[in-house]
Amino acid sequence: LWQLIPRPKHQPPLVWHWIPFLGSAPAYGRDPVTFFRNCREKYGNCFTFILLGKRVTVTLGTQGNDFVLGGKHSQLAAEDVYSHLTTPIFGKDVVYDCPNEKFMEQKRFVKVSLTIDKFRSYVGMIEDELRDYLNTDSAFRTYQMNDINEWGAFPVLKTFSEITILSASRTLQGREIREGLTKDYAQVYSDLDHGFTPLHWMVPGLPLPSYRKRDAAHLKMSSFYQSLIRNRREHPEREHEDDVINSLMQQKYRDGTPLLDHEIAHILIALLMAGQHTSSSSIAWTMLHIADRLDIQEALYKEQVEHFGTPDGGLRDMRYEDIRELKVLDAVVRETLRLHPPIHSIMRQAHTDIPVPATLAAPSEDVKYVVPKGDIVLASPLVSQVDPAVWDEPEKWEPLRWYDEKGVAAQANKQYNEGEKVDFGFGLVSKGTVSPYLPFGAGRHRCIGEQFAYLQISTIITALIRRMEFRIEGEFPKPDYTSMMVQPLPCQIMYRRRNFD
Ligand code: HEM
């Protein structure tokens, strides 16, 4: 009944709900995009809903993205929202379990090892991992039999999750960790991964087996990484690969202190986890769309033949430099990340009362909304990435929109690459936090894995499309919003081997 009591005019409208503590959790959890769109129709671009006892104020559209992603850290903090989910998984003293300035330094340390030189060597490593996987995984039996007439089928989520972890650990984590990725380690990883759910986020400490397994897995993984680091410190004379561990061991914080062993171990776990679901679900969606749209699949293969074809009818190996030149592949990846950004909600906690700019939402000319201190503030780039005011046929997966010269997206893409300002039809706005296309976030918390993810996805898609044709049978799978990242509901892709070896 308290919802019927008139509220202060400057408070954003509260979404109507029947059950007090539960609030709008079922509608938000089932399908956040539909929930946000319905709320936008009723309340405009700024409104508050109740999520299991917490007040969440949503700000939509490009201005809404800017409000959250471009907010000052003194006003909007990410660690307050995420730390009880991530700290038990990543570990102490890194990411959201340390002052934000320290985390920003840690992000800088990692960026040092995500250089173009490293990327050059990663392409071949990812290719090798994929080749080995196709030649050993039981789902690729007809591929292994060299049978170009017989169709086989592989499970989408399992396959791309495994390929992602194998290729990320080989490249980012280094040879020693990749070699340690045994069956035993896979179980540890899976236990850790099962702690990455909305339940573990909403209710941090439950006496359930998944919580205990998560904690045990963290201890095991952290000790494994730390023993590896100790071993390197004790034997500096041994030659080691030029990998992220070595690079982190040489870095120092601004005050001159080096990273401690457990911090290095926890940064490595964080990197593995941050890139795992995001990249594997992006590869899964990309492959599903390619399997569904035979015209684009054909265009992708043709692009490979034209770009890499050799006089003897073969295809030469891909190099890092080739990736940006593959227009169709580039459009396919961009379009998938537009329609299926793995992170649908980006949240912060308000540390002070924060006035909402009138350009975003205001009840009248004289009154401005104010987000009260303590609210969670939420932006959803997914909503602006499918906003009919920006995109033609926004729900359609249409890579052509990225290279049709007249298309809004192609224009924006060109300007983005040239580092210019981007005009999305809302007046001239700078690239950065004010944009309807933000699959990697923006501002202070922007993704540091974007270039790596782009390389990983592109290399895997290229390697697959060279070797096989793909189809899907039945309906295109729907998104599953009940996990932390938006992935397709369980499904299969049909494949048939091409002549390429
Ligand atoms: C942050 C998306 C892959 C590491 C983010 C954010 C987004 C995002 C939206 C912003 C989160 C926020 O503002 O709260 C993606 C997507 C990926 C991807 C779509 C793949 C397709 C990766 C990979 C890595 C990584 C491969 C590691 C190598 C990080 C880190 C942050 C981040 C460290 C910073 C978090 C912060 O500053 O609070 N990512 N990511 N991501 N991502 Fe990624």
C-alpha cells in the first residue's frame, strides 16, 4: 500500500509491484529488455524498481549510459555492487576487493601484456588449440573421420566454453598453466564457475554445497598459481615464456611496491573468469547466426578464399594484421555484440544523492529527479543497442548494416575507427560513454579485454569457417537471462567437413 502514498516529486517513479521484498525480480530476471521497455513506456527513461529488497534506479538510452558509465567514482562505485560476487571467486586484494585506485593500477599492469606483439603470437596459438580440439573432441567425430558428406552435431555451450578456456589459458596465462589444465583443473574451474550466478550475487553466504565448492576451488586455484610464481622467483635463471605472469612479476605500484604473489594469482583468476563467459557466449551467438544465415556464411567463406587463397588452391595462415581487413568477419562480430552483448546490466552504487540531468529525464521544467544515496544505479547498453530510434530493424541480426555505406552503423563504425566524433542522430556526441553501442562498456570500468576478445573470436570463427559448413535445425535458440551473462539456451549446431585440412 505504501506505493500508493504520494512520493517526493524529485524521486524517479517506482515500478509497481505486488510482493514487497521480491519486487520486480521475476520480470527483470526473466527478460530484462522487455521489462525495461515496458517500464520506459510507462515511466520514461529513468525509474526505480525493487530487486529482492534493493532499490535499483535505471537510466536508459545514450544519456542513461553516460550517466552510469561516465559517473565520477566518488559518486558511483562498482565495488559496492559486485564485490560479494567476485571476491570469493577472484580472491583478496584485487579488482573490487581493494581501493579503486589500486584496481585501476592493476588494470594498467594487465594492459602492458595485451600488446600487438603478443597478439601476433596469439593467433597461431589459438589456431593450434582449435585444431587439437576438433581432432580429439567426440562431438566432432565425422570431422575426424574426414567425411565431407556426413553431417554431425555439437553442443554449443559446452563446445565454445571449452574452446574459450583452452585458448585463453594458452595465450593469456602461458604455457605452464595451459599444461596444468588437466581434468582435475577443469573440475576446479567448473566449481569456481558455479559460484558465478545471480543467487551467489544476491545472497552472498548460504550454507549450500555450491558455496563450499566455490571456496575450496578458489583456494586450490590460488595455491596452484602461487606455487608456480614462487617456483619462478626461486629459479630466475630458468628461461620462461614471455607471459602475463612474468609481466606481472615485474610490475610495481606507483608507490614502488611490487605485486604480492597472491595478488598476481588473483589477477590471473580474475582475467580468466572475466573473459570466459563473455567470450564463449559471444562465439556461441556468432556461430549460431552464421549457421542460420547461409548467405552470410557463404560471404564469410568467400572472403577467406579471396583474402587468403594461394595459387595451389589452399588457404594461407591468418596473421594478426589480416583481421582488421576482413570486412565481413568484422561486421559479423560487431553485429553479434550489438544484438547479444553478454552483460545486459551495468551497475554502480550511489554514494551521494545524484541529480539526474534534465536531458535524460525530468518530471517537469522546474523539477529534476535525484537518485537517492544508497540506490543501485543501472544502465543497459543492450536496450540502446536494440533501440528502434537508432537502428533499422533492431531485432534482426544483419551484419550488412555495418558495411552498407549509408547505414547508421557503418558511418558510426568508420568515425569510431578514425577516432572522430560520432553522430548517432541525437546531435553530435563524442564517442565514449554517450553511445548507443557499448558492448565493452565505457569510462573508468571499460573492458581491458576488448582487443583480445576480438582477436580470439575472429580467429576461432575463421578457423571454423575454413574447415566446416554449419546449419541449425529447428528454431533459433532464445537468450537465457537467468545466468550472469546472456547466453543461448542449450542447443546444437550441425556441421559438415569441407575439403580444407
Ligand atoms: C569490463 C564486456 C572480454 C576483462 C567489462 C565491461 C563490459 C565488458 C561491458 C564493463 C563492466 C562495467 O562497467 O561494470 C566484455 C565482453 C567481452 C569481454 C563483451 C567479450 C566479448 C573480456 C576479456 C577480459 C576482460 C577477454 C580479460 C582478458 C575485463 C576487465 C574489466 C572488464 C578486467 C574491468 C572491470 C572494471 O573496471 O570494473 N567487460 N568483456 N573482458 N572486462 Fe570485459
